[in-house]
Amino acid sequence: MYEIEVLPPETAADAANPFALGYANQALFELRAAWEEQRDKWLRAKGKKSASTFRAYADATRRFQAFTGLDWWLVTADHVRSWQEDMETAGLKPATVNQRLSAVSSFYSWVIREQKLDAHGVERSLFFDAQGRTRANPFRANNLERTMPAKKGVSRAIAPAVLVHMINDINVQHLEGARDCALLKTFLLTGWRSAEALKLAWGDIRPNDQRPGEWICAWSGKGGKAQDDAFPVACYGAIVHYLNLAGRWAPGHPEHIQPSDYIWQPIRDHGIQNFPNVQTCQHGSVETSRHISPTQANNILRKHLRRALRKTGLTREEAEARAQTYHIHNLRHTFAHNMRKAKFDVLAISKRMHHSNIAITQRYLDSLEAPVDDYSQALQLAMGI
């Protein structure tokens, strides 16, 4: 910890604010450097869980500091409240506002926990008041109220009849069709989130030594969680077929797919470098694969969904409009809905969806329930109509 020389406040406004303190130039430089060091350590810790988490948290802290224009240790709950009001006035979605507030709050919590010895042998954090006492996290003040998100609409599963058309009508004898079919089956039979499925690498899948003919996947997902999961045989077979058509399946030869290669690759990579959510695997300094982006996955779903909807009697325009309202996460909804229909209990569904507790799963399932006509037929019989 650095020795901080506190200078007298220079103005009446400074005197009214116990945290608006002046510091000797060298000490001020060192204090700022110490805060930036803590921010870098915090971001590296977040980056171990997820590259997208790293980017989101780095962006939130940058935005907050730009808004206040203050050193980190001068921030109060009033500054936090002003930032929140500014974001809400700008029309940001409640989820975005809350995500940014939570991110910067996490940084302050990190700094407060990182107790160090100062020049006098006293253990304290970098976030202290004029008397040297550790201050409370300004993002957790009692009178700060988070933005309430709008009530979520009902999650939508894709109807069984549409699913049958969507999967069975894909021409798997062509490379693009084989890839699309394998990808959609993986989403439908695992219930994974978008990032979990799209970042699947060949080395994540291995044979189940205890159950010949079955497969295990080294799953990793939200919040840095990781575990071994059973991987559906139907998905494995569809993936191998796709890799065969792509010329990436040649066991024992250098052309064979490498363990670190992403499975789901663009058929055409023109302009793919401009997609922010597309990542690259590397063997040393050699690029080996790119995975398709969430936007591309959405387009794959909508293309096949549009064709399936036409077969249910919708016009071209109606099918196009309906398909555009779906995204790849709806396949996770479909997975949960069909697990429920297959009579799996909420604990089993929660485990397969990698929810942190079954209360989350129950809310998720409740949001999938559509109104059921369980009365009108009996009422008709009673009325004789």
C-alpha cells in the first residue's frame, strides 16, 4: 500500500465533500496506478470464465469512468444513481442497465476485498474515506433501486409438426444441409445455450469407455461452469456425416479434424473476419478454424423454419414474417418443453439445462406453458351443443 499525503481542500466545495481530497502528485500517480492494477487483475479473473464477460465488464467500467470523469475512489452512490438515470433516459433496455451496474459493482467489491498493508502496517483496501476506513460499495447503497425489467413474454417452443418438416426436409447429401441438420439436432437434443453449442470443438467429444457406442462431451458454459455430459448418439452421427462431406473426416491422416478445431464452421468465410462473435482456434501461429456466429446460427434456423412453416399452410409472406420472430435460443425452449412432455421431472430438466437451481428451471417451464382448452369439450357435452 502506498503512503498517501493528504493536502488541505482548496475550495469550499471541496471542503463540503470529505472524499474530494487533494494528493501530492507522486502519491496521486501511485494511487491511480494501484487502482488500474486492481482493475486489470479483476478483468483477467473475469476473462477466465468467458471472453464475452471480459468484454462486457471492461466496457461497463470504461463507460462509468467516462461518465463520472472521477478517480475511482471519489465515487459515491449519487454518481451511480446519476449514471443509472442517464442510461435509462438514453432508452437502454433494463437488462443492459442492470448488467452494467452489476459489472462495475463487481469491480468495487473486488477492490474492497483486496485488503493490503499500508505504510503504517494497517490492513485496508484502496477504497477508503478521509479517516482511512474502508468505504461501502457505492453500487449497493440501500436507496439505490435497480431498473425493473419488463415482464418476460411467454417462451416459445417450436411445434412438433413444424419440427418434423424442419429436420426431415433438410437435404443432408449436400454439405450445407448436412451441417445445418447436425447443428439443429445438437441444439434440440442437448438444450445448450448458443455459445455452448457454437464453440463445441472436436476434442470436447470422446467415447464413453464404460458404455461402448455412447459418447461424452466436456461441456463448458455460463459462469465458468464445466462438467462431463452425455452427448447424444444421433448428434455424433450427424456431425461425422457433415465432417465427411466437408473433407474434414480422415482418421489417421493429417487432414483429419484436429481436437482444437471448432466443429461448426462457415461454408463460406467471405467477410467473416468482421463478425465480432466469431472466434478462431490456433495451432501455434496457424489458424485452424472459425466457428459460425450466433447471427449465422439464427439465419440457419430461420431458413429451415420458413420452409417448414410453408408446409403447414402459411403463405410465403406469413412464413417469412413468422420465421423472423424466432432465434436459435428457441431451440432451448423447445428442448425444455419436450423434456416436460416426455414426463421428466423438474430436477432432471434442471440438470440437463445446467441451471444453478430448480427454481430457475420451474420459472422457465412455467413461461413455456400456453393456455390449454381443458374444459370446452366437456362443457359442450353438458350443454348438448
